[in-house]
Amino acid sequence: MTDVAIRAERLVKDYAGSGPPWKRTAPFRALQGVDLEVRRGEVFGFLGPNGAGKSTTIRILLDLLRPTAGRVEVLGRTPATAGPSLRARIGYLPGELTMAGQRTAGEELAYLVSLRGGAGRDAIAPLAERFGLDLDRPIRGLSKGNKQKIGVIQAFVHAPELLILDEPTSGLDPLLQREFLDLVREARDRGATVLMSSHVLSEVEDVAGRVAIIRAGEIVDTDDVGTLRHHAGQQVVLHFGDHVAVEEFHGLPGVEDVRLDGGQLTCLLRGEPDALLKVAARHHVRGWSAQDRELEDLFLDFYRLPVDPVAEREEVAAHGR
């Protein structure tokens, strides 16, 4: 058995223009050679802003979309040919849940479980109690948060080998978000693999061992969370008692975003401080401080990368994420 649960290689997804001539959307490329590898037994964060290509990638993994180019392997199988036997091993929570009709929450969950042959039926009630879901309430009167609870329960109820969760805490209040993350940890502890997409870093930071960041259809970084924290760098502030020229600090290795305001110099330091300190030592340093940046700051750095705004708008229009 391979130790890789998900492998995607050079995924490309193109969309033709659509709509009537007077408001036809332009053709665009939603995925631009995406490579993704998720190991068995890990929680993997798939991060990026809305429109980056997260949901498109996930739909291809589940054979809900076919790629224009590239290949996919999930739990050692090719989704396009594996059929129901593979889908039964996966718990999927889509980014947009569509529920309507006359069923109660309990009847809806029983129906969804029946589609997988009834596996997990006995776990419905305990999970509903855990998330505070009234199984007797009609779906048509449920809030977005309560519908999201149904989505979470149906994904976890059969204890699948692989969980693919697209924006899973959307609509959940903070206490239930914490309960959800506990559920993810429990799945990991029993050996399940979890792929969790989000545009909010804090949602996955505490549970994911590794993350990939996607921007405008391209993976811009894949690393473990600890290494990403190191790459986030430090915010350094130096106070000088003599005249300093900001140009002295430009181009130093590992030193970015240098700003000088009077005698106070601030910069972002990634890596060793040696070069920065050597230049600072030429002057009278009255004080200094260095503070680790939050991982969220690094995430926002990736968000600010230049993108094709037309392609991003089209991806949001087509798939929401």
C-alpha cells in the first residue's frame, strides 16, 4: 500500500466562455499545472483566497470535474474509473451545501447514509447531539449553520479513510468550530487522512501538519507548518541616536520592507540577522526589538502576489472558490 493518499500531477483546467453574446464570459484557465501530494494519516491544509482554484481541484479529485490535462490518484485508485467503491471510502463536505424539501434533518442524514449502503447509521444521533443539531427539525427552516452541521455529520458519520472538506466551518459559531477541529483530530488519531480547504489560515493552523497555498490556480508554496512559521520572519525595530541613511539597509540578505521614520528603522527579517547587525553597528543604536510574525502574515504575503484579475473573477463566478 502506498503511503500517499492523494496525488495530483500537473493538473490543468480550462473553461470555455459561456453565456449569451452580449454578456459572454471569456475563456480562462482555472488551474495552471497544480501538483499536490497528501500523505496517508496526515491533516493537510489547502489554503487560498476565494477564486484561487481550491474547489476546482477538489472536484477533480472526486471526479465531479474532469481535468483538461494532468493525472489524479486517490487512495491508490484513479477516480474517473474507480466508481462507487472509492467514493464509499471518502467523506466529502462540499463548499456549498444545497438542501431543500420536506425531510427533517434526521431523515436527510438517514437518506445520505443510505446512499453509502447504511454505513454509519448508528453514529448519526451521537454526532447530532455533539453538534447540537435537532434531528426533528425540517430542513426548509434550518439556518446556514444548522445545514452545515448536517454536512459535517454526513462526512464523518461512516468513519471514512479519507476526508475531503471544503470550507468546513462556514456558518459554524466559534464553539462549534472548536468541536469540529476536535473531530478532525480524532479522525487523524484513528489513522484517517484529512484534506481541508479554507481561505482562513487559523481554521487549519492548529490541526494541519502541512499546508499548500494556492493562488490564481498555481501552488505557490507547500511546506510543514513549523517551517512556514520560520519563513514568516521577524519584525525588527532599531532606534538610532545618530543620522542613518535608509539606503544602507537596502539589499541586505534576508532584510525586506525597510522603512525609516526619523531615528526609527523597521524591517522584516527572514533568516540570520548577521548582515543587518553589522550595518547597524556602524551607528549609535539606542535600542532594538524583534518580534516573531504571525503565520497569518506570511499567508497574507502570498495573497498579495500579482494575479490575473479576469481569471480570478471568472473562477469565483464558475465555482465560488
